[in-house]
Amino acid sequence: MVISVIAISLALAIVFATPEGLFANPREFFVFMVPLIVTIGSGFVLHEMAHKLIAIYYGGKARFRMWTQGIVFMLITSLFGFLFAAPGAVYINAKRITERENGLISLAGPALNLILVFFFLGLEAVAPIEQYYSLLLKWGALSIDIGIQNGVFNVWQFGAAINLLLALFNTIPAFPLDGSKIFRWRKSVWLSFTAVTLIIGYAIIGPTIILNWIILLLIVFIFSKLAFG
Ligand SMILES: [Zn+2]
């Protein structure tokens, strides 16, 4: 789990700082990884813990397993400016697990990310933290609001945005993402949760999030069909 958290934070740091940034200013790059571990790391760990807790509640055995290939793939895509968050997942071992239980276990992860969105927005309201990274200067004119502007990194606003993105990514109804199991259990639950997440995304990140999600949905869907049938 620790390796997975470091890997996902490293991949995200590469996406924002680019590989050139890493080699040009390694010291700043590793300082930048600290708030990323706090924001995306907590989002990842608590997401997996939520799956695990609900699985145990339903009498299953749950274990986190790191995906070495997923980590390698994630680090490679990050070099091209894209984060495909796949460093590992919770595996559930249960003799009898109903479709409903499986749906609820799957929903727990992205639901926890939504809770974290509000937690980070709360922190932003009471104790905002702004840091400056020259590595982020290239993101001066971002069309989406994820707490990065002209080198200024707003930690809690970024935490809210990244957890929203984690929730949204996982709603995609393609195997092995959580969305596929929620969708299989009850389409109305999937649709309501996805709609709520998109609305919150629209409010805190901006309208382009909806188009981006649809494009990502198509890419992941095609990828999932090719890889898993
Ligand atoms: Zn999940």
C-alpha cells in the first residue's frame, strides 16, 4: 500500500512537473510530492479502506494487492502527461456475496472520495495553504480549476479536485473499475451517484469536466473491452 501511494503520487507529480521538471529541479520536485501524498495518497488509501470495511461487514475477507504492471503502466502514461490511476486494489474473498453487496462494497470507495472532497473544501475554508512551485509555472492558463495557477499551488483546493476526479474516474462502468459493479447491481444507483459527482465537479472544477469525463469514459470503455472482453 505504501509503495502504491508513493507510485501514484510520483506519477501525478510527473504529470504536473513533466519529466524535464524532475531533472531540472529534483529538489523542488520531491518537495512537491509531499502535498500530493497528503491529498491523492489519502484519497487512495481511504478509498481502498472503505471497500475493505464494507466487505468485512458483509462477511468477506479483503486484502489489498499491489499491481506491479499497473504501476509500471501508470508511470509510463504519466511521462505523456496522463494519470491512469491503477496502482492496486482491494480483493474480496467471500463464498457468498450478492450482487447488491458487491455493488455497495464498490460504491463505498468513490463515496469516500466524495466525503474527502467536502473535507478538503472545509479545510480550504478554515485554513488555506498556498505553496509556490516554479515547476508549475507552465500551468498558468489552465481552463479547469484544480488549485494550480501561475505556479501557486493551493493544497486543499487541489485535494478536493483530485478526490473528485478519483470518484469520477471510478464511476466509469468498465471492468475492473468500481462503476462496472455498481452499474451491474443497480443502474439507478450508478446514474444518481455519477450525476451527483458530475454536478459537484461542475461546481468546483468547471464545466469542461463533463466533456472530459465523457471522452475518458469512451477511452476506458474501449480499453476495457480490448483487455477483458
Ligand atoms: Zn475502488
